[in-house]
Amino acid sequence: MEPGLAPGRSTLGERTWPAKTVGTPVLARGMGMQDDSGMTTSVRGVIARAKGEPVEVTTVLVPDPGPGEARVRVQACGVCHTDLHYREGGIGEDFPYLLGHEAAGVVDAVGAGVTGVAPGDFVILNWRAVCGQCRACKRGRPWYCFATHNAAQKMTLEDGTPLSPALGIGAFAEQTLVAAGQCTKVDPAVPPEVAGLLGCGVMAGLGAAINTGGVTRGDSVAVIGCGGVGDAAVLGAYLAGAHTIIAVDVDPRKLEWARQFGATHVINSREADRSAAAARSSPPGTATACQNATSPCSRGST
């Protein structure tokens, strides 16, 4: 036994030491431990058991993937403010929650009928799988899919209590179960801690600018709040061909990052009236404003 680690105790990302070790295999980091039936895998995960309570690391049982499902060995997961919202009951009351959603990892196993990914594939995880068959999907607008879905089976605690995975993912765990369509293959040369950001912050910001805001060539755009999601919105506006991209924040460091992602103007709203400064910076024409990047973008004339 490793020094200082008592039976029945573990830390996330290290070895799992079951309370009863005699005759029980202990698997290395991230691999989990399969029970005798071969139907579930025991891993460590971070859960929010009740509203406002401290999160805890505990044992999570991950089912073998069923039809259309995939089990993913998580290599990296970002810490997003959304996880705090889950713990505080700001998104729902379906406690306990298995937290974490901004993740990348390697497919460990797939269920029947899965052809898009295979064991060994390096993937990022999406919030929901799209059906590919509805009117929105066939029109090339999968973000409006009428039949998005997650894994049908539930991950549970050892006593059988079903867990609600945050955003249908639950990646603050060594392994997680998702619908196979939630897995998007990416270049395995990309570090997992970088690739994982595509699964939340990057797509949220890009989507706010390109899909929700509908930014097009020649537009003027203001992004209010330039954290990870805000910078992705700046980048989305840049890629869409916006003529003027105004980044607004109170942190000079974040404003400099926004310049690197394509902002043509930056405004420190601690030092200037942001509305007046934005009006001076923006030429006449169509304007799109993304407040905190994740709220619906609004369009108007200047």
C-alpha cells in the first residue's frame, strides 16, 4: 500500500484502493475497476450530492456501453462556472450531479451499432448527440436538432442511486458514459487539456457569434466580457469576417488576449463609459452585441 493512503480512501487521478483488497484487482490510474459481473466499471468521480453542499470524491459505477453508447476514459476536464451553477441548484434539482463537462479523452468501449468512433479514438465530448435525421439536421443546422440525446443508461453510486451527469457528460471522473454521437474525433497530437476546451468554452463563444448572432462579413461586433467564452466569440466574429470587433472587459490582461484573438478595439469599462466608447469605435452599419458571450446575441443598427 502506498504510504499515507488508507484502505477505502482515494484521490481523483491516483490509484483506486477498495476497502476490501484481498482478491480484488487494483487497476492503474484512469482505468477503473470492473466488477465480477462485467456489467459496470468502478471509478472515482466528483459529485454534488445536494444543493449548496461541498462536492465530494466518491465511487461511481459506469455501465458497459449499450446500443449507441460509448465509454470514455477521461484525460482532462476543465473547470467551468456551469459546474458551480449545478452545485448551487441554478440549473436543476436532479441531485446528485456528477460534475464536469469540458473534457477530452480516449474511447474505451462502444456499444452495439456504433460506427462513428472506436476504442482508442481520441475525442472531445459534446453536450448532446444530434439525430442527423430531423429537418434541422438535414438543413445543416444541427444546433437546432429536434431530437438531441444523451446516454440511455445511468451512472450510479454504489448504493444504486442514479447520477445526473452535468450537461449529459459527467467528466469529473476517470471514465464516463455518453451517447456515441457526443464523441467528436480530434487530432491525438493536441494536448487533452487544450482539446477539451473545444467541448464547452470555444464552441459556446463561436456559436454565440456565428450561429446565434449570425455575424457576417462587414459587421460591427461588441463582445462584453472577455474570458474564455468571450474570447471565442471574438474569434468567431473574426472568422466570420466582421469589420469591427470591440472587446469590453475590466481586466487589461483579458483585453490583451482579446486583441490576439482578433479584436480591433478594446474598452476597459472601469475607465470609460462602454456604450459611448463602443459607439465611437463602431462605424455606421449592422451591429451585433454578445454580452458575456453565452447570452443570446442582439443585432441592431448603428
